[in-house]
Amino acid sequence: MSKLRITYKKSVIGYARNQKATIASLGFRRLGQSVIKHDNPAIRGMIFRVRHLVEVEEVADEVTA
């Protein structure tokens, strides 16, 4: 399963409450922070809702033996 690196780039000050809640539920606590999440439809939907506040890049899977 692929993973996504999501970086919090723009503050939620002045945006709707549901967008603030989405940023918090993605696991962000401070501006500039990055989190790595599994790529699934739920996470993609959350990213879509706050796409103007975050930056997304795909991370290569690591093979663990």
C-alpha cells in the first residue's frame, strides 16, 4: 500500500470550522509539520477538503523483510 506525505503549509485562521477539524484529524499540530498516512479513500477525501492548506507527495514504500 502506498503512503502519502502531507505537509501543513497554510494556517487555518479565517477558514471554516470543519476545515480546522479536518487539519486536526489529519494529525497536524503546527504549521510546517509533515505526517505520513496510508493512501486510502478516507484520507484522500480529507486532503481534498483542505487541499488549499496542505501539500501532498507520494512516498515510496519501504520493503521490510
